[in-house]
Amino acid sequence: MGGHPRRAWFRRAGGTLGTVAKQTVTVDDVVSAVETARDKVMADEVKSLVKLGLPKSHALKMVAERYRQREEAESGEGEAGAWVDMG
């Protein structure tokens, strides 16, 4: 028989060659994953600031304010006055 060892393993595992399993993901799942990742990054930043000697409450405020400003800039709320209508 011969063949490629991965293909033999795949057949033994119950797979069929040439088919791909499709997995659907809801928008809510994606949003939840992004929010979870953002929260982890924020927590890591707070930990780093605390290690540098800042009080935890001050570090939390700094990180939260920075993310709030970033979200405003991305949504365009903070840039409304900066653009002039050329039309």
C-alpha cells in the first residue's frame, strides 16, 4: 500500500481525504473573544505599571483612560472637529 504516513493516520482517525469540516462562528463569539483578549492585555499592562511602582488604582485609571481614548479615535468621535467638509 505505501502512501504518505499522514494520510494513513488520517484514515485511521476516521477522516476522509479531500473534505474540510466547516465550523461556523457567530458575531457574538468573535466580539466576546476580542473583548476577552483586550481585557487580558489591559490586565497585563496594569500589572506592569504596578511592578514599576505605581499604585494599582492609579494604574487602572491610566490604562482605562488610554483605551477609552483609543476607542474614541477609532470610532471617529474624537476627530469630528478635525475634518473639514470639502463637498
